[in-house]
Amino acid sequence: MKKLLTLLLSLMIVFACSLSAYGEENNVELSLEQAINKALDHSVLLKNDKSEIEKMDILFNDVSSMLRYTPVDLSFNPSDTNLFKAFYSTEFEKKKAEKKYDNDRKQVVIDVKDKYYSVIASQKKLAAAQVAWEKSKIKLLQTQARYKVGLATNANLAEEEANEAAAKTAVMDAQAKLDNAYGELNRLLGEPITSKPKLIDMPVVEKKELDVNEQVNMAVGNSFEMWTVEESVNLTSRLRLFERFYDVGDYNYDQALNSLSDSKQELRNKTQALCLNINYLYEKYNELQQRKLQYEATLKQTKAMFAVGMTTKDNVLQVEYALKETEAGQIEVASAYVTALDTLARLTGKELGDV
């Protein structure tokens, strides 16, 4: 009896903590679009990018005002060497700052989607853990009842007590992960870390037919990463004229070409892997969808059997747990699919959602 009272008391405490943790969650709804807009307004990265653009405009205008002619060969005034190097370098940095802002803006949107959907998946995992804990409590009560009449051993009782304790810990762990997921989202949005709005948008999975070779070539031709490397090569080539030792300029140029070749191959591999992963995630999502439908049908049947006394409550909870775990996994896969498509769009120079 004492153990039973202790168990019930612990349940009440954890339940109260759970209510406290969810206290703010249903107060305000937050759509994905609202979350993205908040993040774009708050992003320190984008604010710094804008400052960099303005700074490079000032520097470029300043160095441009000092130019009196454009060199086409080695016949330029040696005293202007540093000026020309500064001009071409600043011109490159100005263009880079503008392109970086556009690229970073897309990445902020991708990051928000990832964190937004992560919260929803964490909520599903917490719900599954709570069901598993409820099931373990029932199993423990059943074992305690059997133990009192000599139908269970001390070992049986100890095993169920350990299972119940583990399930309780799993709930606390799932709650902590949900709190952390909210914290990560709030960090992007500039909201208080304890804020827990109700998230109302789910990831949408739509089949995309991808030509891997086409996507790879588009990434090589349009990505910000590749543009940066290619323009660095062009800059290095142009600056060869103004090196004190011409051989040094050649060495710099050769090194830049080597980096370009390596970067192209790295981007090809990255884009190819991304396309293959997108195809895999779509198939995995469909697999989980079929499993979800199966568990929904099984749960409906099991509840009907429980209503007429043909099965026990713990069997109902077992199916419910499997369903909620599948739902959580499906959201994670859907989130990965959506963000992978957006990443591919960013790499290929498209607007997000246009792949």
C-alpha cells in the first residue's frame, strides 16, 4: 500500500510539472510564415550582412574615386599598384557581400523550418513517452496485484518497478528535449526562451522528379559557394599584374585554380548526395504513412475490443504508443525532406520551393 501511495504521489508531481511546462503553449498560435518573418527581422547575421553591404559601398566608392585609368597590360604606373589591387579586391568584396545576403536569407528560412518542425516532432515524442509511461504504470499495478496473491515473484515486481522508473525518466527526457526545441526556435525568432506558442503548420511532402545530373550542373553553375570560388580565381588572375614578383602572382593563380577544381568536385558530391537523400526521404515518408494507417486501424479495433472486455488497457496503450512514435518519425522525415528541397533550391540558385 505504501508503494502504491508513493507511486500515485510521484505521478501527481510529474503531471503537475507537465502542466507547468505546457502552461504557455496554447496561448498564442504561430504559423510557419509568421515564424519566418520574425526570424528574418531578428537575424543578427542578416543585419551584419546589410552593414557589410553598406560598408563595402563606401569603400568601393572611395577607391573608385581615386582611379584615373584602367590598366590593360604591364604599362601602368608602379606607384598605382596598391591602388589597383585595392580597387579590384574591394569590387569583389562588394559583389560578394550582396550575394552573401541573398544566400544567408535563404538559409535563415531553412533553419526556421527545421526548428519549427523539430518542435512539433518533439511534441509527438513526448506524447508517445507519456503513453508508454501510462502503460508501464498499469503493468506495475498488475504485477503488484499478482504479487499479493503469490502469482508474481520479487524479481517480477522489481522488473516492472524498473520499467516504470525508466518510462518516467523517458517522459522527463522527452519534456526536456521539447523545451530545448522551443528554445532553439525562440533563439532564431528573438523570443524569450520560455515562450511556447502553438505551432499550427505541418510539413507538406510532395513528390519531386529530380534529374540528378541536371541538379548537379545547376549547383556548379549557380551556387553562391561556387560563385565565390570562381570570382576569387578571376580576382587572383587580375591581381597578377600588380604583384611585385610576377611568379608570385602565377603561384597564387595556380593555387586558386586548384581550389576551384576541388570545390567543384566537393559541390558535385554534395548535390548528388542531397538529391539521392531527397528521393530516399520521400520513400521513407510513404513507408511511415502506410505504417501509420495500419496502426490507426489497429488502434480502432483494439479500442473496440477493450470496450467489450476482450483485451486489456495496456494492449490499447501499446498500439497507441506505436502510432505516436510513427507520427513523430513521419514528421521528422517530412521536415528533413522539405529542408533538403530548400537546400537544393539554394544551391541551384532558385527561390525556395521552386525545385
